[in-house]
Amino acid sequence: MGLLFSASSGIPMSASKKSTAFARDLSTKAFPPNHPPVKFGKVGVLLVNLGTPDGHDKKNMRKYLKEFLSYRRVIETPRIIWWPLLNGIILNTRPKKSGALYASIWNEEKDESPLRTFTRSQADQLADRLGKNTHLIADWAMRYGNPSIESRLKVLQEQGCERILVFPLYPQYAAATTATVNDKTFEALMKMRWMPALRTVPPYHDDPAYIEALGQSIQVHLDGLDYQPEHIIASYHGIPQSYFDKGDPYHCQCLKTSRLLNEHMGWKEGFLLSTFQSRFGPEEWLQPYTDKTVERLAQEGVKRIAVVNPGFSSDCLETLEEIDGEVREIFEEHGGEKFSHIACLNDGREGMELIETVVTRELQGWI
């Protein structure tokens, strides 16, 4: 009981090696005549980021914004109120404005947004880092836009992935981000006759590897400046205050990230300020607001600041255009002199070491 014997030596193998031996034995057996080819025995890792339009023209922007702003976890306003606003006003006015903003940061060489460039590179580099495990396949998808989660799950399954780890690239959990990735993942599985086993990566807002990666990246940036910031602002994407009131843990996780980062860096109290950006519509959002905070600091005589975005795994419209563009202008227009945007972890060394660490941990028992 509990032992399997090696055919070559007759030496009993432990029960923990049974599954490996069985899979190896199965793979060497021929399929019945006329059996269609089947790939199996692989483990997939799917990195998922928020999303991106396929182009910054009006048509592509409208398509992207409609998909994004139609999802109930993103906009919780009753449909009877929201649909007329979305289809009658927003989708007829916002695509042109948003398209111009995307055009200002567009990767012209690859004809795509920076978020797509970075996410693809993260998946490619992860594949290289996991290359020693030949049965692992790394891929990437977008929650909104292309490539879709459903399409990449199908590709992974077709490549023989019987187990898939889905990694929402959001350090802090929010229903409007992490939960929507999981929603779409399970919706895709519901359409599959033969489902792979699935795991999802939990939020990593307080993971020591994440705090260490942030700290290293920030320090490298600060070492390259020709000035010492009077404050560093940790600017997180905001959510409506009502979402927090309903129990969303996002606000708490953002503040915990800031607290751990501050402790890790050994900064004095008050040096690191946590704020929230990218509010939309008339509803109250999490405060303090990034733009208002920067304006106040400049008016109070602060001349030198740096801004980091710990809630974003990759630079995108909200960091490259909003922070390094709009927020920079606000600071300088009100008397600020030195402003620096600290890049996200992106596909750099610190960011890739973090992704590899989290993936390797979450794959325990599968590899």
C-alpha cells in the first residue's frame, strides 16, 4: 500500500512520486488508432493587466471605453441612470479627448500603448526566467481590449496546459480591478467543455518582495536626481468613496503599502504622502486627491517633489500622461520648481524579480 515499484530496478518509490511516474508512463503510451493529437502535462501562467485600446483613433477609443465603462464592477451606478449618460454623452465626447491623451504617450515604433509593450515584455521575460521548467508556459492578456483573457486561456489549453495560474497585476485588491479579472476568467471557463485547473494570485500589497522591489527602484531613481525631494508622493488610482463604504479593502491596502514602504526606506514621518488620482464624474472619491495635494504643497512653498505610483505594475496613461504631464504642470504652475516621476516597476530587474518570486510561490505543488 502506498508504494510504486520502478520497472527498471524494482526499488519502491514513495507515494509522492506516484503522479510523476504515472504521467511519464502515460506520455510514452501510444494513443488508440485515429485518436486526434492531444497536448497535455503543461502548466500555464497568465499575466493580466487592465487593458488598452488597439489605437488612439476615435473608433478604437470608443470601443475600448464602452467595454471598460459598461462593466458593473467599474461603474456601479444604476443602469437606468448610467446607460443614457454613457451612450448619449460620454461615448460621443470622451473618445476624442482620451485618444489625444493616448497619442501623447503612444509607442509609435510598435504602434501600441506602453502598457501593452510592458506587459508583453513581462511575460516574455518571465518565460525566459522559468525556462528551466520546460513544462511551464507564460502568456499575457488584457482585461479590456486585446488580447482578451478568454482568447489566451484557450491558447494555453490548446498548448497542453492542464493547470493555469492567473496573475492579476494589481498589488492592491479592488473589486473594480482584481475582481473583474477573476470574473472574466471564470466566465471563460464556463464556456469550456474541458476546464483546466485554476489558481489566481492574491493581492501582494504587503509582500516583502514587493516592498523590497519598490524600495530598490525608488532608491535607484533618487540616486540619479540632482536634488533631494522635500516630499515623495505615493499616488494610487482612486475609487469612489461609496465603493470603500461598501467594504472594498483597497484604501486600507494602499495605506499599508505606504506604511511598509516608509518603514523599509527609513524615511521620517510626513516625508511620504499617500494620495489618490484619476477621479471621474461628480461623485466623491478617496482622498486626499493627488492634484489638489500637489497644488497645496506648491502654494505652501514646497519646491521639490517626486511622485511614485505603487498601485501600478506598469506605466500607462494614468502615470505617463496624468502624473508626469498634468500633475507636473499643476505643481510648476503654482510655484514648484523640481518635479520627478518615478517609473513603475515595469519590466525592469526589480519588477521581474518580484513577478518571478510571486509566480514561483503560487505554483508550489504544481511544479
